[in-house]
Amino acid sequence: MLSPPPTLSHRMKIAVARPSPCPSSPPPAGIAVAVTSRPLRLGKWLPVTQELSFRKFIEQSDLLEELKYDFNEKAELRHTETHRPFVFNYYKNVLERNSKRYQALGHLLEQYIYELLEKVCKLQKVYIPPEADKEPRSFFFMSERALTNHHSALLVLLQDRGVFRAGQWSQQAVIHHGLQHGSQIPCIQMALQAHYDVIVLNPNDNFVDLQTEKEWKGLLTQNVESSSRKMVQTENFLSLQQSLQCIPKRCSNTPEEHMAYIWDYFISKAEGKDVAFIVHGYGGLVFMDLLVRRKWEVMSKVYAVALIDSEHHVGHQLGSDIQLLAWIKHHCREWVTSPKPLDKPAATVLKKEFPMVSAGTEKHNLAPSSSLQSIFKYFRKALKAKAAINFSRVPIVTRSSTKRKQSA
């Protein structure tokens, strides 16, 4: 791979060390750790260097002229020359070509965020199913000791449905509002700082399009070809029609199947772990599907679920199951889009099965970043409550009970 020229990202000089995801002195099991109430700033979670520059991905593609963009010091996507936000209408009023250019940008962002998950958050990329190395397969990310560290809780991130992949709450929010709002990286870093282990699901990675994959590989090559050939490749890509050569990925054909597989073969195997979920949009429906399918396992392992503007339907999914209805009432809370300030009650007549509060925004794709601080406070209280209940169930040994045992 060719190294980018030394002039790339010369304006970026922030390089802050990442907090260790595995602190030397983890808190005792069942004890929650306070989360700072101050929002994370860019330098706290994203060391912006030449090696981690989004511009590097653009340089290695054949869309250098069409996509002159990079992230600035505030993690906002800006044009490298005009410093203006992303403009969709690059080809004047040619919708199809502009749409293909937007798709190309989305694909490059996808690959860039995968790299940030591994290099900044230090998460491991895990392919599923592990034995299917000769066929198209999906993957997800998790921290190194997610399944073995019994001294920490486990946080699972389940995104909304869409064209975006693991590490993103919303591709649109990444492009128009920046990584701070559209990516899951601030959430992951906050979890690591609070001594959680993390699993980042990839529920939208359901199939491989052979024709599109071929085009991506042609575009994302080193810039060693002639400019005329690159122009032809770009033209071909931007006029590409939707392909029908789609191959489903085994064990990840749907978001529900992806979730169930990772629960069965990974999350459920983590013995002694307290599990929390953050689910956004359609992810709420996927979690409720898991709750119905793995009722007793989920109810015994999961201590809290933060739903964000969820698409679940309790009546259709849970029916009249008294045990499930009682469980979600005590273990779920939803942050919904609302004009009300953050955390103000926002229950509706149609949805009142568990507490509902305002996410502090009326925009669906900004709800995760807007409610993040509140969600971690909720987790802290829920974990303390669980620890208190577990402590109250521990039998107290007295002298009288000891005498009874000895006489028996």
C-alpha cells in the first residue's frame, strides 16, 4: 500500500492517547463506575493523525476529484479546499450520478470507521460463522476481554436499519453532523472509560452484491493507473445500475438472525457478566425479537436496555406474556425524539409499557448522541440496583443458625 504524501492532513496535529480499555485495577463485579457528566471532546477519543486520516482513503480510491473531503479538528466532514460541508449536487441536477457518488462516500466512510474501531477503540473484528472462511460472511467487533473479564459489565450496541454498518448510528449524521454525532465511537470510548467491555453488532451486513463488490475493488485501488483509465472507471461506477447478483450471508441473512447468532455463540457464553443494550430505531424491534426467542436467558443476563426512538411493538411482539411485560417494565427505558428537554417524561398513549423520556432532540438520527450521557447515568443506577438486590439475597450467617447445623 502506498503511503499518502506528507502534505496530507498537515493541518491536523491532535494526537491524544486513547484511554485504556483494560485498566490495571478494574472495579469489583457488580459495582457501577461513575461516568463523567462532561461531553467528550474530539481530542479525547479520536487522535487525528496522518495515519488515521479519512483523506488517506480518498487518496487510495479513484474518486479523488469527486470527493475532496476530510474530517477537521471537530470531526466534521469538510471540503479540503473550500472547508464547506458536503454538497450532494456535485453533478448539476444529475440525480443518478450524484446518488452513486454519495454511495461511494458512504462506502469509504464505512471502511474508515472500521479502521477507527480497530485502531482507536482497540476492538477485535470477529467473523461469523468462524468456520465459513470460503464463503461470504458477516462480522462484528468486540473488546479483547469481552467474554472473559468477569469484573466488568458488557455493553452491546445494536444500530438502526439502513445502508450503514457497524460503528455508525447514522451515515447521514456522520456526513452532515460529524463523527461525534453519527458514529458510535464516542459511546464506545465512554463505555471503555467506565470499565465496560463492548460488543458492536453489524446487523445490516446481510448479503454481498457481487457486481458492486467488483466495482468497489476497481475503485479502491492504488493510484498507479493512468488518469484516462481512472476516469473511465469512475464513469462506469457512477452509471452502475442496481445489481441482482446478491448472495445472503449465512447466519446473518437478517438483523434478527445476526442478533440471535451472536447471542447464542458469544454473549450467552460470557458467564457472570451483567449485560446492557443500547438499541436504536429498528434495533429495538430486533431486541424484542431476541427477548421473545431467548426469554429466560435474556431476562437472567440483561440488567438494562436503553431504547432510542425504537420501532418495537410490544403488543405484536410480546403479546400478553405477563412475565415479559413485567420484565421490560423494570429493565427498559426509552429515549424518544421530542421538543422537550432531555430526560423530561415523554410517554404516549400508545407506548407506555416502560418509562419514556425525551432524547433532547426532534431528529431521529441525532437522538443517540443527544441522549448518551443520560443513558450511561441510567445504566449506573440500574447496575447499583441490581447489586443491591443480589446483596439482599445473600444469606446472613448467625450463631444460632451455626448451632442448628452443628446439632444436625
